[in-house]
Amino acid sequence: MTIRTRVAPSPTGDPHVGTAYIALFNRIFAKSQGGQFILRIEDTDQVRGTAASEQQILDSLRWLGLDWDEGPDVGGDYGPYRQSERGDVYAEHAQILLDKGHAFHCFCSSERLDALRAEQMANKQTPGYDGHCQHLSEQEVKGKLAAGESHVLRMKVPEQGTCVIDDMLRGTIEIDWSQIDMQILVKADGMPTYHLANVVDDHLMGITHVIRGEEWINSAPKHKLLYQYFGWDMPVLCHMPLLRNPDKSKLSKRKNPTSITYYRDAGYLPEALVNYLGRMGWSMPDEREKFSLDDMLEAFDITRVSLGGPVFDQEKLSWLNASWIRENLTVDDFAQRLNHWLLNKEHMMQYLPLAKERVETLGDFVPMVSFLYAGMLNLSADDFAHKKLSEAEVKQVLQFTLWRLEQQREWNKNNLFDAIKKLANAMGYKLSDFNHPIFVAIAGTPNSWSVMESMKILGPDMTRARLRYAISVLGGVSKKEGKRLEKAFKTLG
Ligand code: GLU
């Protein structure tokens, strides 16, 4: 049997280091046994998914050297590899489940479901669908469908008993069926949910081993049931431990940059980042900390994955990166890497016209542009002091700007300017006052060219990371404060 594994990212945001981590282990597992590694794009969420995000995922995984044998851009025998192009396949399989009596139409309104949920919560029950539409007669269903009533398709789930899941790393896991919801398989807009599309695709694409994050364990019973309903063998499951912040909470961008592009632009080497991800829960048999993708491939043994939550610590990553630079690059290589990174004419042309208008001597140039190369700036709370804005206001401006820019899709100077100007107006600030903390967060000083130009050049991930860092320099936002701010932010519209 040829081993076939896959990584199946949803293109809904920054290319996450967690995606690279899962891709790495899938790729190594398959390649260490002569197998194949597939990349599938799970873009059934058409509201949140974007083509730009998909491209960034492909680019950043490739930058890390984690290329794939089959995928949306390279093709393969089991395509298409983008779920949005497989609508017919899911419709056909949804029909099979209906015909076999394993799924049913559900016409419940969101009001009914909200009320049901509130009642279950009040009674301290596990919230979930109560099976209301499962008992509609064939006649009733036909009538509602003919009348064009909005509906979803749900899977039937046993009411009693226990589901036993086998996991390569965790052994057997038992989950009571009473904890498992009658999952929606096809949404009201006709799109499949993750569960249906994922199971159908894993089967049709011949996936033998599903290696994914532990946050998916609770989905495994639904998947097992779907495999049974279709009469298919289930791939072997392996749930990897989640990456964590140094304080052991789940890795989050609020505490750690999580975007691969951030690490690329901050000047980390791909071999160092892959090496570091390889150490997340895994170790070489000789415990050596520094190893290449090839070293890992040669020594790989999945049973060496340990389940204690691996901590993604930027300081350790920087230490490892330094060691790759010092020990593995000649000075010539170093020059080449810098050039390949951002010290090249193409990149510089973005800001040379701005710098040319501002320098008096050529010697002014490097200090003036250094912030564009600096990763995270070295700032203190005093740098944000402003004659009109209190520290609390500064923090609020930064937080609101961050939230606003997290929604920003089109990343060009005009769109950024519009977004920020609107926000300043809505909050009742003069743009020059409002911009002060943003300048400091992005450029380290208010004396720079338009901060929108800088944001454009730095790109969304670095811009947002700097705003987050600025907020943390000002003491961060507590949960309570965050809730209050979020409310205020929402009222701005
Ligand atoms: N699309 C899912 C994700 O974004 C894939 C989960 C899985 O591997 O089954 O992580």
C-alpha cells in the first residue's frame, strides 16, 4: 500500500505556522515511507475564504521547502484539489446518504435553534440539535421542499453508546454518542460543511493516514460514522499536539506572531523555521536540536511524537536561526540570502522615491529606512507619549486600528488611508492625532513618510504584528478591557 497523506488548509487568513507544522509531519511521514503528500484547499467557506490567502499558503509552504506531489497548482490524478470545484461530488454523496436513510432534511429556523440552545444551556445540557425534523413524514418533507422552504441536511447519530476512535499516538479514545451533534452536512446555500467534504475527499483521494491537529479529535466520531454510512475504510488517524504560547495557552497571534510571512519578512531562514517546527513535539533519536529536513526524513519515526503541548517560543527560534546563519552560511551565501530576502532593487523601488525626497545626504538613507527591515521594533511606552492623547486613548486607537486592519482585504495605500480616516472620524479624532501612535508602532517615529506607504511596503502580516506588539508594549489589553473595547468598536459600525 502506498502511503498517502494530505494537508488541507482553509484559505481564510494568514498562512499560519500551525499549517506548516501539520504539513511538515504529513510530508515527512509519507516521504519517509516512499509515499505521497497531497495539498488540498478546503475553501467551502466562501464568505471567509480568499484566493489571495490560498496563494499565500502555497507560497509560504513552498518557501519552507514543504512541496507536494499533488495539489491545485500542480494537478494530479485525484483532482480537482480545491473543494469549491468539487460541488457535484459532494451533492452526489449527500444524495447517497439521504437514499440510505443516514441523513435527513432539517427545516428548523435559526430562531428555533437559538431558543433550543439557550434552553439546553440553562439546563446545563450539552447543546445540540434535538432531532426535531428527523421525525417528519416523507409527505411533510416533500411538501416543504416543494414550497421552497430553506433547509439543511443533517447526519443521523446514534442516541446511545460509545464511539471508539483509534489514534496512532493516543491509542483508543472513547466518546459517548450523546456528546455528538447531528452535524449539518450540507448548508442552506447548498455548500457542504467541512465534515462531509473532508471525508468524501479523503476517501476519493486515497488518503491512508490523516495527520492533523488535536482540535479535530471531537470531529472524529462524526467522520467514523460517515465512513461507515458510505461503507468505506477509514484512514488511520493521528492527532498532533497543538502548538502553544510560552504561557501554555493555545498559540495565538495576540501573544506570538503566527503568520509564516511574518517570519519570512522578519528575516528567519526557512531551514531554521522548518527545523524549529520539526522540534514541536518531536525529537531526533540523538536529541540534537539542529537538523535539516533531510536529516528528519532519514530519522523519522512518528512514535517519537510526544503529546505534551509543544511551546512555540520566538526566542528559541531566533537562537536556532542564528546558529543556521553562523554555521551553515558562508559570507557569500549570507550576502545572497540578504539580497534574496528584501535587500534587492525590486523591493527597494517601493520606497526609494519616498526616501529620495527626504534625505539630505546619502548617509541619511540607511537610518531612514531601517525600520522597514527591523522585524519587531524596539519600543517603550514613552515613545507613544502624546500631548493630546492619554495612554488609554493611544491603546484604544491602536487596538481599533488593528481590528479594522484585520478585516482589510485589499492592501493598497488608498484603501488603507480610507479605512484609517473613517475610523479616526468615527472615533472623533483629528487624523494627525490619530496617526501618531500608528506612526510610532509602524515606523518607530512620527517623522517618517506617510504611514500608509509604510504599511503597504511592510505588508499586512508585519503591519498587524507591529500593532499587536505596540499594544503589548503599552501593557496589553486584559480580557475585560478587550470586551469593553470590542463593544465600543462594534458601535462604530
Ligand atoms: N480544513 C481543515 C483545517 O483548516 C482541515 C482539518 C483536517 O485536517 O481534517 O485545518
